[in-house]
Amino acid sequence: MKYLVILLITLCCFQTSFSQDFRFGKVSKEEVLEKQHPTDSTADAAILYREMNTRFQYSESEDFYILTEFYERIKIYNKDGFDWANKRVKLYQGSGGADEEISGLRGYTYFMDGNKVKDERLRNDGIFDEEVNEYLEVTKFTMPAVTEGCVIEYKYTVKSPFITNIDEYRFQEKIPVNKVQMQFSVPEYFNYKQHQKGWIPFRIEENGTTQSMTLRYTEPVSGGFGGGNIVPERKSTNIEFQENSYTVNLKDVPALKEEAFSGNIDNYSSALKFELSYINYPSSPLEMITTTWEDVSKSIYDSNAFGDQLNRDNYFDDDIDKLLNGINDPNKKMIAIFEYVKRKMNWNSFFGLYAMEGTKNAYKKGSGNVSDINLMLVSMLRYAGFNANPVLVSTKSNGIPFFPTRNGFNYVIASVENGNSVVLMDATNKEGEPNILESELLNWQGRIIREDRTSSWVSLYPSSHASQSTMMNLNINKDDYSISGSAQNRFTGHYALQQRKTYKNIKEEQVRKRLEKSSGETEISNINFENLEKLYTPVSLKYDFENFDAVEEIGGKLYLSPLLFLAMDENPFKLNERNYPIDFEYPMKDRYIVTVNIPEGYKVESVPESTNFVLGENLGAFKYLINNVGGRLQVSVEFAINTAIMPAQNYDMIKKFFKLMIDKEQEKVVLTKA
């Protein structure tokens, strides 16, 4: 009987799998009715099927180009999965009309209407085009009639002339992927390297078939004996060639679970990237395409919209001479130029490696893209005698360039080299300081390109700690056991940048609401910020507060955690296993000194033990000290993370470190009546 049950279950599973039809428009009632994912009950949505097929085609006017057909079917289980109904298709734009194009976009949303499956078609009013920068456009579309339980599907084709730049094929997402199929078919003339990433293993199946195509061309011929006009003649010939196909089929790909300190988690999803290595046409010399980072750096620097912009100084020389008049200290000169560009220029929100306006025109207008502004900064610094160079950066949303490619970078900042030290600056950020970059730019490494066309990597992470120091004084009200107190805070580095970004130029009531949001049942008043507008100085914050839920009275005894809302109450690390790095963005150091005034008529019965423990070999540390001094409890807490990014193999150790720290910070002081 036992074996019969197993057999029946197996047959049922086989029948369910066999009956599923992934053809476009063939969504089943069972798919729409499914309430939760079979293997991941926490999933808000799931990709039921994804198919990506790429093939090469040829025309006389366009040479070889690429067609990629993309088809996807997604199940949305609840409202948190609605974002999966919003899609973005990147379309790269070249010069001379060499642009990527999208065609054949069709989509449907399927939902239950009574006992029947109904559908609604994607219409033109749900499709939008956006220009990101001069080299990138995005087609966005939002699926209609999205409700909990619906299934959406869509398909489109992208035509691309960029045979060297092929977007990666993604097999893993933040939601489960039930089935994914990819095929890349390429004529024998093109040889591609394969780059696999992610922790889900997959096999690439290769096979070759003989294909043929008709090649049409125009050949000039003589008008006759003795010369005459050249008359073009249309000809055609049939060519046979070997087509190599690379196929990946995967089933039941688990979701890439995101948690705190992930950076751009898409950098770690399982995917496949093809990189053109060489071109070998019949009766033609071998053309090598694969490049080194030196080749990439040189080709970018030699562009008119990049390197040429660094050689122009006749539009700002008088202004910089006047600015630096009387300044002798090199560091003050550097800061003066940096601040001048920040004041003078306004960023138009466009990314890109290449100048959009040209630095001279941008200077006159007072605005430009990120390259206009930061190449201008480099040029001014060089004019002033600094060893200044541009740094190529890939923002977090753009990913990490794993192999040499110009398309791996989408941002440029400025640097000044002095011996072994490198100072990084981004003049698009009004609140920025040297080596204090926006979070979006803290993405592993950047590539410095020097005037002699050499290049090297530089870490984008700061070496100095962002620090927060807090002094807090607490008084316990014996009548209702509320706590009143005052707090003084001091922020430096990236902590100061966060405060400026969050609280600069907003109304006092908004400031209060934001502070109270992270402070539990606490009312905050008498808020006073200092130096929000004044860079290169720590940001100070003072306020008074009342807390109504920090003290518990049980059997005449009072229980409280003296750190109140300063304590972390939940471990940010929850996964059983993590297969990607822990990205803290920058080293950090927090110090809290809390004084608890013991109310009259009470004495201390017990306090948490003082403790001190470290994370790995100088990766981090935590220290907790508490003393009872003359009717007051004094608590001193120090917490430090010394390395911005840590490998996944340290995850269990980091998770345990945070648990020990949180447990200690939550321990109670017990007061009893004297």
C-alpha cells in the first residue's frame, strides 16, 4: 500500500508538470488559482517560465546584427509582488543611428472572473520611453489589471547592432524561478568567451548545425571596353556556415534572498555573459576583440568626449587664478577648487562616461552630466598643479564589471594622487566631501585612468570610520514610570552625509517625525541641529525626549534597558546561509554614554555584566561597560565595524556577533525599592 501511494503521488506530480503549457497565451486555470509557491511559501511572486533566444542576422546595410526574443510568465501571489508587473527594457544608443530597438511588445494579465479565466491586454497607455542619458534609453511598461493571484505574461524582441555588448542572461531572481531556458546561436565567424557568475551551478550545452543564408551585395562593374561609367550591379550568393548554439535549461531555481547590507544583490545572481573574443571571416585576417583593462582605459581616454575635455583650460583659467590667489596650502587649494565646481555647476541627473555638453559649454551653462562636471574638476585640478585623474565607476544599480568592457562603467569621478594615497571627489554631490561618496558609488573598485593612458584599480570604500557619538541623560518618573531625558549627538564622515541628506532643508515638524519614527514610543522636542549647512565639520544634534514604554514595573521592581532606542532590537542577519558578501558600505564606529539617574526611594538590585568581544581578526568589536556611581548608573557602549565589505564565508561569525551584541543591549537593569 505504501508503495502504491508513492507511485500515485509521483504520477500526479508528473501529470501536473507534463500538462503545463508555456506557449504564449496558454495560461491555465490552475496557474491563476495557485495560492502560494509550492516550495517557497514566503514568495510574493514567482517566475513560472522565462525564455531568452538570441540569434544573428545579416543585411547589406547593417552587416551582422542580433535579435533577442524575450518571453516571461509571472505568478503574483499578493500585493507585495505587484512590483513584478513593472518592467524596464534597456536600449543602448550608439552613434550614426546604430541604436537598439524594441519590437513586438505584447502582454496580458490573467485573472479569475467567477469560474473563468479572463485576460486584459497591455495597451499603449501602459508603455513609456525614458532617456536615461545620451547612450541609454529605457522602455518601461506596466501590466494592466494586476490583482492578487493574477498571472502576467509578456514578450518582445530587441534588435541590436552591438555584437560585442550582449546583456547577461539572468537565471536567478529575488523570487523563485520555476523554469528558465536560454539559447544563444552564433555564426562560426564569431567566437565568444563565456562568463558564469552566481552560486547556482548550471551546465552549458553546445551543438552545431549547418545553416545557409543569401548574401546580397552591390558590385561596381565597368561600363565597357576602354572605360566608361561605373554601373553598380546587384548580386547575390548563397553561403553555408556552421552555427554554434549554446543552451541552458534550469528548473526550480531558488530565490536570491535579500537582507541587510546586501549592496546590489543582482551582482550575485546566477547568470551567463558572452564576451566577443575574436572575429574570423573567411579569407580575412583574424580580428582580436577581447581587451585588457588597459585597452578599455585607453579607448575611453582617447575619446573626444573624454580625454579631449581634460586638455581644455582656456575657459576657466582666469577664474581659477583669481580663486587660488593667496592660497598656498595644497589641501586648501584642492578644497577650494572642489567647492568652486560644486557651487558653479548643477548636475542634470544624467549619468555617463562621456561629456554631454562638453566641459566648456557646460561651464558657460552652469550645468551638465556627471562627466561634464567631474572631467571639468579634473582639468581644473591639473591646471593648479595636482596629479589629478578621472576614475571610471560602475554604480551599484549598474552592477560590477567582472571582465574588461567599456559598458561596465556608467559614471566618472575625480581623483588626486599623492604618493600612496588617493583622494576621491564627486562634484555632482553638493553635500559631498573628499572621500565621502554617495552610497550608490560605493561599489567595490573604480578604474583610475592617467594622462599617459595607464590605469589601475582603486578602492571606492573609505578607509576612515564614520563615527557617531551620543551622550544621553535619563530620569525616571516614579508616578507613571515614564522616562524624560536629553541627548547630544555628533556625526562625522558618511554618518554626517546621511544627516545632511535626510534633514537639510526640511521643516522642523518633518524632522521631529523622522526622528521619532526610529525611536519607539518616544516624543521628541527642542530639536537643534548644527553644521547641517557647514561641510568639513561634524554634524551636531541635540534634543529632549519622553519615553513611555521603556520601564516595566513588576512586583514593585523596575526593569529597563538603559540604552532605550539606541539599542538595536532585531538582528539584521536572518538567513540560515548567505552566499554573497556583507556590504557595510563604509567602516563605522558608534559610541554611546548613557547616565541613568536612579529615582529617590530605589536602589540597584542587578545590572548586566560588562563585556568585551571582537569580530574575527580586527574586523569589528563591541564593548559594554556599566558602573553604579553615587546614585547613578553609567553605561558606556562602543561598537565598531573596521572593514566595509566582508566575504560570505564570514556570515555565520557576523550573525553571531550581532546576536551577542543585541542580546547584551537588551539586558535589563533591575531597580528595587530601598
